Amino acid sequence: MAKDMKFEVPAEMREFAEKSVEQAKQAFDGFIAATQHAVGTAETQVKTMQSGAKGAGELAMRFAERNVAASFEFAQKLLHAKDAQEVTTLQAEYVKNQLATLTEQAKELSQQAAKISGHG
């Protein structure tokens, strides 16, 4: 008995199912496209940050080299000072120059950090 019975899906039901499948496929395709875009954007941001971090590291190294060189130059001048007054003068000049240098370096590093974070 049951073998002879054919089950036919009504046309409305078939049409509804086809539309549902098509909508699900479109939603899935949209999800995949959005995911690919997000991954691409994240990769670009990571590369930008890595590049920026590398630049900041190189900048900091140049600053450190300059500061160490200035310290050695100051030490050399101290070794050749004739008296306490010259030592005091050299010390005052060194401190004044280093404060100006460190202020400028901090400004440059801050600008570099702003570029890395996308605010500059």
C-alpha cells in the first residue's frame, strides 16, 4: 500500500524551500565575504603596526646612540677640565643640552606612537 503512494511536494512548499535555500546561501556568502574582508583588514593593520613598531624601535636606537655619544663626549670634556668652575660649567651645559634633546626625542617618539595607533 505504502509503496504505491507517491508523495508530492506542493508547488508553494517547493518554492518556499527554494527561496529559503537561496536566502541562506546569500546570507552565507555575505558572511564569508565579510569574514574575508575582516581578515584582510586585520592583516593590513598588523603589518602597519609591525612596520610602525620597527620604525619606533629604530628611532629609539638612534636616540640611545646619540645620548650615549653625548655622555662620552661630556666625560671626555670633564677629564680635560682645568678646575671646579669649568666642571660646573660643563655640567650645566650638558644638563641643558640633554634636557632639550630628551624633550625633542620624546616629542618624536610620541608622534611615532600616534602614527602606529592611527591617530597621527
